[in-house]
Amino acid sequence: MTTMTKEPALGGETRTIRVRSSTMTMSGEQFWKTVVAGLIATYVMTMTGFWQSGLGLAAIDVGAMITGSMTAVHPDAPYTFVAGNLVHFANGIVLALLWVAFLQERVPGNWIVQGLVYALITQLGAWVVVAPLAFDAGLFFTNTPAPGRMMLATAGTHLAYGLSLALSLKVAGVRAATAANRGPSVGQTKEEA
């Protein structure tokens, strides 16, 4: 939808500006395929966290870490591993939906490039936001006995998430949710879209 607005300009004049707004929508089929892709990617990430200990890296159990964080807030009513894993898988679904709705169309390249980019984005989020705030592990895991080992281990899990998400979306035929994929909005001509 295009709207016209008047804005003050230099010299006391006004100028007319065309503002184009669009809303992201996702079909029901695209939504559910993205949810399933998020579940698959989170499962692959979770299993990678367990298996990578065979490579000498730290085992990463995100569900248990979330359970511990939730229980620390409510020590009188400890949470179960089920609760921690439900939150972990819900996060994986939300991250998949965010990727399709806002980021996928902005990252050029095939599914491998897109998976690597999203792995990096989620990894940086884990190092800078999640580890210090949710797990008190410090920025870049500095409050742990082996920060480098933890960074490498979490990089492996996020790499597994990003690549398996991108591949799952490719196999499912899910493309970015964009205004261009939808066509014109109600009351909009093709030229305005």
C-alpha cells in the first residue's frame, strides 16, 4: 500500500513523500512447513550437541541448560527436562519462522550459504546474548572453565541448526515471506506492489 504524506522541508516549504508499506504474510502451508523445518533443525542441533563429545568437544545439552536456568529462578518448584526441551524446540521453531519471514530473502546464495550465514547469526546471538543472560556463562563463555572449547562446541551445534534448517526449507519448497511472493495487497494495483 502506498500513502502520500507531507513533510516540512528546508526553507519552510513542504514536500510530498510517497511511503510504501508492506506486511509480511505467510500462507498456512508455508507456516507449517517452516514449523516442521524448525523442529527438524532443532533435533539435528540437539543430537549434534550430544554426539560432538566423541570429537573431544564439550557435550551441549541445551534442554538441560534451559531447565537449569528456569529452576534457578524457581528453586522451590524445579522444572523437568521436558520443560527445558519444550522451550528449546519452541526457540528453534521461532528462529525458523524469523528466518523465513525477515532474513531469508536478504541473504543471497544457495541453501548452503544461507545455512552458514544463519548459523553465524544464531551463534553470535548465543555467544553475546544467551550465554551471558540466560546461563550466566559470560560474554563468549568467559565464566566457564574452557571458553574456547565451549565456543567451538556451540559453533558446531549452531552450524548443524543453520545447515539443516536451510536444507529442510529447500526440500519443503519454502521461500521467503515477501510482499513480492504475495502479489498486490487489497486495494493495490500490480504497479504499486
